[in-house]
Amino acid sequence: MVNRLHRLELPPAVPAASSTLAATLLDAMQRYWGYDSFRPLQREAMTCVMGRRDSVTVLPTGGGKSLCFQVPAVCSEGLAVVVSPLISLMKDQVDALVQCGVPAAAINSTMSAEERGIVASQIRAGELRLLYVAPERLLMSRTMDFLTAANVQFAAIDEAHCISAWGHDFRPEYRGLSILKEAFPQASVHAFTATASTHVQRDIAEQLNLREPVMLIGSFDRPNLTYRIVRGGSGRFDKVARLVEQRRGESGIVYCISRKEVEKVAAGLEGLGHRAAPYHAGLADDVRHRNQEAFLEERLDVIVATVAFGMGIDKSNVRFVIHNGMPKSLEHYVQESGRAGRDGLEAECVLLASAGDAMLWRRMIEGGEPESVAGAVRALEAMNQFVDGAGCRHRAIVEYFGQEYPDDDCGACDVCLGELDLVAEPVVLGQKIISCVARLDQRYGADYTAKVLVGSADQRIRSSGHDQLSTHGLLSEHRQQDVRQWIDQLVSQGYLARVGEYNTLEITPDGRELLRGERTPQLLKPAPTGRSRSQRRGGATADSWEGVDRDLFERLRRLRMELASERGVPPYVVFSDATLRDMARRRPSSLTALLEVKGVGEKKRDDYGHDFVEAIVEHCTAEGVAMDQGEGNGGSRSRVVPDEPFVPAASSLPAFELFRQGLGIDEVAERLGRVRSTVVKYLGEFIQQEQAMDPSPWVDAAVVARIEAAYEQVGGERLKPIFEHLGGEVPYDDIRIVLGCLGNR
Ligand code: ADP
Ligand code: ZN
């Protein structure tokens, strides 16, 4: 993975005063990444790196950890070594850096000796700012010897929780990193992770031998994610299918517990015409790899996967994560659902959970190593409580990880959105259910108990005489599935227990207290209607579609896809969704205005600017949408007058020459190797400059007549009325050309 170096002038090494330090960092962020402000803790983390002070930075997924070491690397002389666990992760990051004009490379086992040699000579020549390397390669004595001679300024450890056996993803090869402080005494070491537990955070600092590290712990809340929980084990596939259908065409992940389930759901979704594929450890390497690539490159919308999928997936525009089954811990849930919305735009997480999932996990856990059972059971119980809780989901997650949650209403979970209601009289309801369990002598399971409660006349119930019980039909006004769910909730909240081979229900001491009216369970019912998301109060990015021209967004997305596949990089490496939205909101008509868009730095402006501005100008002119909108006044459809006219690129001049020679549009396009739409734009400029009045060299005479007639009828202020007047049969290009000539008469 050797990347061509882009020789950009790097900002000078940093002065000491901190306000100028911040300014230097911001300047580099703006130039290379097109961002104009710090996210929470980024400034502090960058300051530690610049001051070569060891640090541990904990930010949630999507919090912007990478920039915390990348920006300082750009602002420093010398080399930053970045330790990253997965080759795919490195490749993405290096690609993204090179796209921004930052000299970065990776060395790994997939490269030839020759390729590695090139990187080595770049390092020797001081041409690289960042070197990505996997821990096992870094620790090879050859690499260490070489780097000791290089000017290593600091090391950044990505996914640093991998060093801790307490974490969820321990990697023994990370342990060797403890020698970094000794091997590079002049360099500082900075650990980055999204892992929340304080135990792991401390362990990271210890294992890495950090010297009085600054601990920067961000909030674990992800305000742009909306959490919803759907209970019940039946009709799972239909639920998944409905959720995916509502999000057709968007990027999403569906997690399943088993490989078999993955295959089934993937096939089912494909059968419904979704671009979906499976991913699990049982698939052949090449199939897995192919599916992953297709997802990253947006040739697939949905990946259906086991937990094997996700580590090292940097795709920032995953819009939804559905869990088709409950994960075994809240740590896992947060990790997996956290793959949604890394770009900071709103994204949805839906968890389908049933009591059956918990049972499945319990069986698996109990079959495991005895010393790990207790911890795993505790983690599972916490997960269960989360699922059966009736409070704000954001709050529940944040508090689980030991932080306080400041808001009463997150505006982004099913509870706060009022989509779920608490049952009005949970005590009475709970008592009815538990007394039925008692009447059944605690010898039956949940399904049977639910049937008795709703008054089923099943053969089995009648033959056991249970239709004669006083509790038979006690809840006949409710649906059996709802009663069944309340039973599950009572189990999860510890009022009932499932025992024995047949999971018969037993009343716990808490359950007896409930019978005496001393406890109040939280029983939820699905509400018939919910407040919609647009009505919600809070939520960080509720307005992120505001002012965005959706058609233009889709067009820019297609353009991004073309450019990305031309260059062999994933689309989000070209521009993120957030950047495309901002583009479709501001609709810049010039390269200068394009720089205002969040996520457009100088390098990307040079590489892609022309194509994107061209697409924007074309779309807005045809559709009559105003361009060059500032931050606040997007969205208004008004006159077609760009504040800053599109300056014809020097590249249009050869086209003018060919038009003068009488060549048609397609011929010119072919000669110049440009797409037709670009040539039509040149032609527009040509017609204006030459004051051409006769469109016949470019448009068929009969079509010219039709357009002119339509012009008489509806006027020519905008193209769309003419287009519509002609029933959509005449292309915009032709209309534009004819109107251009009419204007010159
Ligand atoms: P993490 O590694 O913490 O999961 P990333 O470093 O991948 O997060 O950042 C997530 C996304 O946010 C990326 O698309 C990144 O470019 C963007 N980002 C990071 N910092 C900023 C910032 N200050 N302003 C705007 N976008 C940012
Ligand atoms: Zn909430």
C-alpha cells in the first residue's frame, strides 16, 4: 500500500502559546479536512499530542478520535507512528489521508518487500507524516531498529482497549506495546479508544507504561442515534423486513446471533429485492471479503452479519443498525449499534429482543469457562434490564457506563418519543399474572400461562380443567402476545423466574412482594401511534436535512460513486454524507464557494471540485434552484442567479475551437474525452460568447420549433416549465441551447 505523495506545504512547526496553538491546529484542520471547529475533547487531545504529554482519550465511535493524532502529525516535523489492529482499517485511514493531501503510508504483511522499501526510503527522506503499522510488525526487531533511527515524534495507539484483558476485544499482540516508552524515550504515547469502562481505561495506561497520562474521557452518549426496542420473538423476519423496507436504499447492518439466521435473513431480504448479502466467520474468506467490499463501496445496501462483522469498518454513513436478537451484553450492543451514524448525522438503532435470546445466551455462557461465567451472567442481566426498562434509552446507556445523563427527554428514543406507553396500572396487571402462575402451581411455562390468562379454550387447557380457574380469562381484553411479553418483562425484572428443563414459571421473593402490593413493576405496552421524529424536541441533528435539495444530494451521491470507483476507493473516502448534504444545502457555484462546505479542504477541492461544482450548477440551473446559500438560508427555491457566476474553466477553450469548426456535441465530447453534460455546459458558454443565434448545428430543427413554440406559451425564465410543457419529451440540454440562442436575438 504505497501511496503517491502529494507535496503540499505543511504548516510550520508549532509555536508555544496555546491560543496560537489552537489556531495552528484549526488552520491545518481547515486546509486538509475542511473542518472549521473542534469536536468535544479534540482540542485537549491534540494539545497533549503537540506537547508530547502521554494521554488516554476516550471518545465514542464517531467522536473524531483519528483527527486527534492526525492533525498534530501534520503540524509537526518528524514522524507519527499509528498502531492499528487491522489492515483494512489502516488502508481506509491511509486512503482517506492521502485524499486530503496528507503524506501517510502503511506497512503491513500484504505488501511486497519492494513496496516496503519505498515506504522506508520515504521515511528516511522525511517525507511521511504518519506511518500506520500493526502491532506485530512494529515490534519486529527490524522495524524497531529502523524506526529508532527515524525521527519518531509520538505514537498513537488506535483501538487501545485491545491491550486490556478486561476489554471486549483483547489482542495479545498489543501487550508488546509496553516497550514503546522505553524504545522511543523522546516520543510521547497516546491511547485512543471508545471503550467506556474505567477499569479498562486505567489498564490501558498501565499496560502502556504511560507517564502521568492525561485522561480525557468524553461523554458516551451518541445523541444522533435514535434507539428503539421491539420485544417479542415471533415474526422476527417480517419485522426486520419491514424495518429494512422503510429504509430502502440506505446503508444498514442487520446483526443476527447465529450464522444460520444470517443466511436466512440475507436470503429473505435479497428475495424482497434488497441489495443485501451475508457476512459471518463460516463463509469462505473470499466471499466474506467480497461482501464487505461491496458494502463499503455501496454496491450493497445491507449487510446481514454476526458479531464477526464490524471491527475495522470505518464506513461513516451507516444509517441504521438492526439487531435481530439481543446481544449478550450492553457493551456489545453499544459497540455494534455504534457503527451507525459515525458521520454525526442522524441514524437509527432498532433492537429486536425476546426472552428466548436471553435463554440462548445463558445456555452458551453456562457451557463456557467457569471463571468467566459469573461476569458474563451479570453482563447478560444488565442487557436484559436495558431491554425491559421503561426509561430513556440514552440515559440507561450513559448511566450504565458510570456517567450522568443531563437531559430529561433525549428526543431520540422510543420512550422519550412517546412511542411506548407504560401500562396504567402495572401493579394490578402484575398481580393478575403472578396469581395465575400460582393457580397453575408454578408448573407451566409462559405461553401456556398467557393462554390461560386470555381465556383460551384450547383442548389442553380444557382437559386439565384450567378453564375453570378463577384466573382463566382474567386478561381476556388483551392480546395473547401482549400478555406473553408482560410475562417476559416480569421475568427480566426478577418477579418471576424460569426453572427446569421446560422453563416453567416460578414466583420469586420479589414476585411475592408484588403480590402484596409492595413492589411496582414497569410494564410497557406498544402505543397505537407515536409522536413522529420531526415533532421531537431535542436531538442534536434533527435539522440536518433542513435546506438540503434531496434530488441534488442523490445526484452528488451518484457522482461520488463514479469518482470513487474510478479511483478504487470507497465513496465515503471521497466525501462523507455530511459533506454531500452540506453541498446540497449550500449549492456552491464556484470553487471558492465550495471551500465553505464542511469537509472540503484544498486538496479535495482541487481533485473533485470541478466535477461537483459542475453537477451543482447544472442541476440548479435546470431546476431553478438558488445557489450559493449561506448557513442559514438554504432551501429556498428562487431565481436562478448565482451570486458568483461560474467562471468558465480554461479547459472549455479547446471546446470552443471545435464548436467553431462546426462539430456536434457528441463529437466534441469524444474528441475531448469529456462527458456530454460538460460539453453542453461549454456550448452554453460558447453560445453566449459568440452571440450565436441559430441553434440548428446542435438541435434538430423540429425540436427547435417545438421549444420556441413552448417558449411563446410559458416564457423562458426557467427551463422546467418548458420541459413540462413539452411533456418531458425534450431533454433539458436542448432547451438550454435553444433558449441561449433565443436570448441572443
Ligand atoms: P472515531 O475514530 O472516533 O470513531 P472518526 O475519527 O472516524 O471517529 O471521525 C468520525 C467522522 O467525523 C469522520 O467522518 C471525521 O472526518 C469527522 N470529524 C472528525 N472531527 C471533526 C470535526 N472537528 N468537524 C467535523 N467533522 C469531524
Ligand atoms: Zn430518551
